[in-house]
Amino acid sequence: MAVRPILTVADAAPVLKQKSLPVEKVDDELRALMDDMLDTMYAAPGIGLAAIQVGVPRRVIVMDISREEGAREPRYFVNPEILWASEETAPYEEGCLSIPEVYDEVERPARVRLRYLNYDGVEIEEDAEGLYAVCIQHEMDHLEGVLFIDHLSRLKRERAVKAVKKAAKAA
Ligand code: K1U
Ligand code: ZN
């Protein structure tokens, strides 16, 4: 398992804007990618990560939204689909490991029903709400090449990218 570099809008915006392709088979090679993604997410630290953020354009997400120290609850999503989204929406102050140090409020459906393959390739259908619903929608946006700042005004988006580029230049 390995921690891989996370691409940011400062160094790899065109990569992050690309649409990810479906996974054909959940095999050991894919599980090795998911293991690396989880290590990378924990090291960042973050609560979610899409494969495109480590430069792999495949429809794969890892997540751990558990709040207790030491009790890890990793989740793996291969080829996730949203089957239903509530009309009710909820705001959440989002961040993104590809847009470091930028946080802003995004309004998304409060609840969604999901279908995906898990780490073992088993098909799962379940409902998500709260932080789970926020995080899976944020990560599924990554699979479409959409960043959370794309939900903000043009002014806020341009400011965010400028700030990340400035910080990267200074580092
Ligand atoms: O997609 C990503 O870049 C990961 C992102 C996920 C996310 C956060 C908040 C709302 C929606 C999606 C992050 O993990 S940003 C870092 C973060 O939220 C965090 C880091 C450490 C502890 C707790 C949260
Ligand atoms: Zn993100």
C-alpha cells in the first residue's frame, strides 16, 4: 500500500476536469488501487477521495466519515450510481483535497439512494443522508469532472483557483 500524490487545481486542472470511465472488473489490481487511495486519503487527511484525484480516470471512490479516533470505517464504491435524490436540499461547508484550504457552502439533495459495487465486487443498494450523502455526491461529482467550486459563483471559483495557485507557488 502507498500514499500517492493528490492532484490539485494548481497543477492538474485539465486532469481533474475529465470524466472517469466505468470499471470492468473488481480484481486484485483494482483492490490495490483502492488500498492506495485509502492510505492517501487518511494521510491527507480527508474523508473521501476519487480515483481521478490520484490521476486514475476510473469510477472508484473511497470514504471514511467515522468520527471516532482509532475506529476506522472505510467504504469503497465502484461504478456508483444515484438511483434517487430527495427534493429537499441541505447546505454543507465543503472542502476538497484538490483545492486545499478552500471551504464554502454547497447546497445538495439531503438524501440519496445509491447503487455500487463494494471492495469484493458485491452490488449494494442503500440510502445515504447527512455527511454520507454530502460526501458521496461530492465524490461522484469528481467522476464527472465536476469540482465543488463549480457549484459556486464564477467570482468565488476564480478566487479559489487563484488562491490555490498562489499557495502552490509560495510553497
Ligand atoms: O474529495 C475530496 O477532496 C475529499 C474531501 C471530501 C469532502 C469533504 C467535505 C465535504 C464533502 C466532501 C475532504 O476530505 S476535504 C478534508 C475534510 O473534509 C476533512 C479533513 C480532516 C478531517 C475532517 C474533514
Ligand atoms: Zn473533492
